[in-house]
Amino acid sequence: MSAPFIWIGIPMIFSLILFFIRANRLITIIIGGGISAFLALLALTFKIESVFPLGPLSLEISSTFSILGRNFVITDSERFIVALMFSMCAFWTSGSRISGTNSFFVPNVLAIITLFMAALSVQPFLYAALIIEIAVLISIPIFFQRGQPVKQGIIRFLVFQTLAVPFILFSGWGFDSAPSSVDSQAIYFQAGVLLAIGLGLWLAIFPFHTWVPLLARDGHPYSAGFIFSMIPTTILIFFLDFFNTFSWLREQSLLLTISQILGIVMIVLGGLFAAFQRELTRLVGYAVMVEMGFSLLALSLNQVIGWQSYILILIPRIIGIAICTLAISIWKNKELNMDIDSFQGEFYKSTYTMVGFLVGWFTFSGLPLLPGFPTKLPILIGLSQISISSIIFVSIGLFGLLVAGFRFLAIIFSTSYKEYEIESESLLQKIFFSIGVVLLLAMGIFPSVFLNPFLEILSAFANLI
């Protein structure tokens, strides 16, 4: 049996089964979340290319699976990436019941995560762009809302993601043909430019960022949160493979400088837009822009501390986005006005939901005692050794997020609880938000215990450490 069949073939089969029984929401959540958690645990337990005795029989998990002349390869060093992807799938699936997502969410999310794993493991890597595009197309139904047309933000998301595909394909063709070319340096440079444009479209990097706040506003908040967390996570890990494989990329000072400048621009724009934003649904979109900016800054450092931060900021980001978008989904299901000023006294009506949102938001802001602080601080320290002025601009962006958070905090406490009827929150809501808050606090207070184990992901990229 091969590792790609276990972690790609089997979950894809289950996603098809869940698609046909999606009308039974509880069963699909239990099966989808259960198979995802089991596959994550299996990735942490079983070593690839090892023989396991099963009584009189033995089982060997090989690393390669071939189909139609293409190889899917999952090595033992990539087991932690597999575990991350499927544990996050289980996490997102478990919250779908209380978020009010449609019946497509669970089967499609499982299929999307499976396709992401296929994209990360396919060889040659050119086919990864096509697989990711299929995952994007499959993600569109999770935004469908009965009786409502497909809105601008969803269409723009699809257009930008699709436009990235030809740039990635042409860049891959350039990387493959450059070694046999007379002018290999020129072809490498042209391929690098195409790769940068494709990744910019995929990751919503300035000036291709406009679909992020629009999708946050027009799509279902929880579905948009899944897209904001898992597509960038996959693309960022995919990009690490480029840096690991092509040493000349790590030596291009111009590329690193451009990454640093774009990262700062993303942080400043996201922070300032958030500080003056009145609509709650768009706030998470601007926080995602800031998070993408920090990933670019970590990349620009081109040091071990940068690569470690590049990985570590992924985990709090996913959890923070999940609980923030879940909170917004619950409020939208109550048909609340999403203008920030309309949340006066809301803390007394939905305490658990509000605490979850605030902890997630201040994680983005880098507030001490939350995981955004220990994961962003090394990036700021490394950046300070390059340019002090860059630290000033980054601080402006983070200050904008803090302003938005404290402004919202002041509004929700702006009146006495006696003026409002206290609303009870469901047990599932309390459990989910409690788990999310405890996880973020634990990661922030004890980062070496709860975050450092994820550094094993870098073992798949030996040239970077």
C-alpha cells in the first residue's frame, strides 16, 4: 500500500460518498471529521517506507503512487505536513454545524484538502497548478446560499485564482527548460517573474488583494475563512519547495527585497483599512492581508529564523481565522447588522462568541500572551537588522489592527447588561469557542511546548535548515 493512496485516494473516496449523503448533515460531519482526524493521527504514527507486522502478515507503506504516467510522492519527512492538513480539515469540519454552512461544505472541504495534498505531492510539479485550480472550482459551491445570486466577491476570487494558473504553468516550463538552454540565466529570470505574478494572484498579494475583503463580505463568513486559511497555507508550503529545490532563488537579493517591500505594503494597507473599517465582515479580510504580509517578510529574511517563523505563524492564523469567522457566521445567522456600531452591549448577549472573536483578532494584532506575539517577534527582530524604517511601517499596520480591536471592544461594553435580555448560547458554541481560546492562549504562553513541534514540517525542506 502506498502513502498517496492512503492520504489522497481514501479521503477522496470518502468525500464522494459524503457528497451523495450530504442531506444528513450530522452524519457527514461525524464521518468527515472522523476520517480527517484518523488520517492526521495515522500520519503522526506510521512511518513511510517501513514494514509493520500485523500478526502473520506485514504491511509496508511505500512513498510513491503512479497513475497515468504521473507520480504522487509523500516521503516520511512530509508526514507532518499531512498531519497538519488533515487535522485542520477536522477542525474546520467540526465547526461547520454551528456556522450555518450549506450541505456542500463538509464533502467539498474534504475533497479540497485531499486535492491540496495531491498538489503538494505530484511530480512533475507543473500539474500542481491544475490540481489547485480544480480545488478552487470545487470550493465555489460552499458559498452558495439558497435564493441568492453568486456575488461579486466570489466571482473575483474565482477569476484571480484562475488567472494564476497560466503564470505558474509557464514558470514551471521555464524552470524545466532552462538547464538545457544556451541563455539559462535569462530563462530562469523570466520564469521567476512569472512565478512571482502567479503566486501574487494566488496569495492576494498587492496589487491583487482586492478579492479578499470582497469575499469576506459577499461569501459565507465560515466558508470564506476556510479559503483564507487553507489556500494560503497550501501555496506557502508549495512555495517552500521552490526555494528548497532551486538554490538560485535563495540567492536573488532583488526577489528578497521585493518580497520585503510587498510584505510591508500588505501590512500597512491591511492595518490602516482595518482601523477605519465599519463593516465587521470585511475586517477579517484585512487581517488576512496583514498575515500574508508577515509571511512575505519571513520569506525575505532568507534565514533559519525566517523559515521557522514562516511555518509557526501558519498555525495561530488558521485557528484565529476559524473562530473569528465562526463568530461572524453566528451573528449573521441571527440577522444582526454587521456594522460595528450596532454591536453595543453584544458582549452580554453572546459572551463566549465575543471572547472567541476578540482573542482571534488580537492574535492577528500580535498582542502579548497570544501566539501572534512569539511568532511575529522573530520576524521583527530579523527585519530590524536590515532596516529600522521598515519596523516603523510594520508597527503602523499592527497598530491599525489594535485600533480596530480596541474600538470594537469599547463598543461591545458601551452599555449596561441590565438594558439587554441575556441570550443563551448553545453548548456546541461554548465548547468550540472555549477550545479555540484555550488553544490560542496555550500557544501564546507556552510557544515552545505547543508551537515548536510544528517545526518538524521543515524537515521536508533540508536545504532551508
